[in-house]
Amino acid sequence: MNLYAVQAIYRFEMARWFRTIGQSLLAPVISTSLYFVVFGSAIGDQMPAIGGVPYGWFIVPGLVMLTVLTESLMNASFGIYMPKWAGTIYELHSAPVSPLEVVAGYVGAAASKSIIIGGVILATARVFVPFEIEHPLMAILMLALTAFSFCLFGFILGVLANSWEQLQIVPLLIITPLTFLGGTFYSIDMLPEPWRQLTLFNPIVYLVSGFRWSFYGEADVSVGVSLLAISAFLAVCFAAVYWIFKTGYRLKT
């Protein structure tokens, strides 16, 4: 693998992100902090514990996952759509760089941004809610798998989009509602049948549940199932993005 090419793409994408660090980092942190203030500090003390976990603590993994999912999609889709829109994608195609190296550079940068934001939000949440992480290695693994998976998915959306407006459709109209309905603010065990069974078709449930297990050892679904689901999604998205860069689908026209 040409590590110099991967490093060049990675550094270019990270430099572009740091040029707008105020908008890229502070905006999601401030908006998520408002959730902690309202649901954690103000309302949390009035809510009953869920599975023995105080409500203010319970929502932390879901809110972090909500932000990481959204930022991964937006960073990755913007990262590939911008050179496609500007026409600089042709320079990448003419360079002696393999599809794997292109994917590694772009996805590595987009995932790094999302993981940094997730870490900052966790540190911010600790100011409002004195939560603990029982399985930190599992938390890091789930965060990394989610970031890489949805960055790859974001690249697919960026390739398929024909306008800046289309980049917003899936994150706003599909991913965000699925995240709110995927156990971010509640346990799906609180839902009556058949709604609980229907909720299991929501893929976000497995991400939030697995990430929450790493915090408190409590999960709506088995942590093994959560890992299997996110790993399968990662493999499918990687194969799709690799094929896109190898064939130039929607990138050469």
C-alpha cells in the first residue's frame, strides 16, 4: 500500500476540517450539551431509573451515538461530493493511487473527525452527568466501528447525490428519526407489543444498545448481536465504496 498517498489524502481532509473547527466541532458539542442540560440535569432527576441506571446517565450513550452517526454521514458525504462537484476528483483518478488507498485516506479522515467529536461530547457530558464506563475497550470498539461504517455509508450517499440539498435528505429524514426511535431516550423494553418487535428492524437499535452496554452492562439486545450487526454493515459498505472507486461509478461523469 502507498502510505504516502493515504497520508496525503488524510492530511488534506483533516486540514480542511481544522480550517472550520468552530463550525465543525463547537456546533455539535453545543447542540448536544443542550440535551444534557434539559434531559440530564433538569428533567433527569424527575425521571425513574431505567434498569437501575439513572435517567441522566442512561441517555448519554444514545446522545453520543446520535452525534457520531450524523457527523460521520455529513463529513464523509461532503468529503467526496466536494471534489466531485469541483471537478478535482479527476486528478485523483489520474494519480497512481489504488481504490483501497483512496478509501483508506478519505474514510480514515472522516472517521477521525467523528471520533474526535464523540470524545469531546463524552468529556462534556461528564460535566453534567457523573456517569461511568464499565467496559471502556468495548466503548472504543463500538464508537470506531460505528464511525467507520457510517463514514462509508456517507461516501455512498455523497456519490449518489446530484446536489447539495440531496446530501441532507437521508441524514435528516431517515437517520435522525431512526436514531430517536432506536432507544436514544428510552429502553425498547418499555414499548408494548408489537411495537417492540417492530423496533428490532431498526438497525440503530443495535448500535445504541451495544454502546450503552459498554457503559452500564445493560442492553436491550445481546451485545454479540450488536457487534455482528455493525460488522456486517461495515463489510457491505466497504465493498460498495471500494467498487465505486475501482469502477469510477458516478465519479467520472
